[in-house]
Amino acid sequence: MPEINHKAYIKVPLEEVYKTISTSQGWNAWFTDDTFLKINLDGTGEIRLRWTNFGSENVNIEDGGRILEVDPNKRFVFQWSPGEQSSTVTFTLEPYKDGTLVVLNETGFTDSEEDLKACIGCAVGWGEALTLLKIYLEYGIVYKQDL
């Protein structure tokens, strides 16, 4: 089955990257507009990624689901539904040189036409998202308004 794999080197400490991908404030600072994120004591929770007035049609978009695993400064795993069924997005953080290697993996797509379209769209989207995360964390530049 198809899956998505990306890596990005970000020249900031693991803790800073983790805080940005594991909090509502972190997501909203660089990528979304009104994300809701709750982590329970057992390392599970809920995430709702939200964009308002998105694109040329000014539509509102929301997607998300369960947070499956939280390992502070190491892993953040959640599900969402960009295709026919839920897929699982895993962020793994590793110390690398003077910063953090962010490894992103998304699995759970089938070979149906709808899932293949979603997989291709998400593959492009996650590549863009990791670039936006990098320029936000390294330089304080936010570019989400033009998405």
C-alpha cells in the first residue's frame, strides 16, 4: 500500500520542534488557524486541524482524529481522514547535528482511486508543511496566509 515518507533537518532543539507539533498554539503559529489538540495523561488524545477562509474559495476545512501516541521530544502520532478511511501520521524527532531531524511517515492508504488521490495530495502537502515548519522555527517566518 502507498505511504508517505519525508525528512527535514531543522536547526532548533528537539524540545522546540516537539512543542510546536504537540500543541494547538504550536500548530496555529505556523500552519493552521484554529486547531484543537488535547493530550491525555496516557499519551492519547484528540486533534482537530482547522483552517478558516482557505484558498481562493474561502472555505473552512477541518480534519483530525485520535492522537495514538505521545512520547515527549521523540514521537507524536495521530490519525486523520484525508481519504476514504483514517490514515496515521507519525512525527519522529531525532537529534541531528545542531538541531533536529524530523521524520514524517503517513500510512493507511488503500489503492482505491480516492485514497491514491489523497495520498498524492498529502505527500505534496506534508513536504510543503515541513518546509513551512522549518522556516517558522529557524527564521520566525510565517507563510500560511498564502496557502
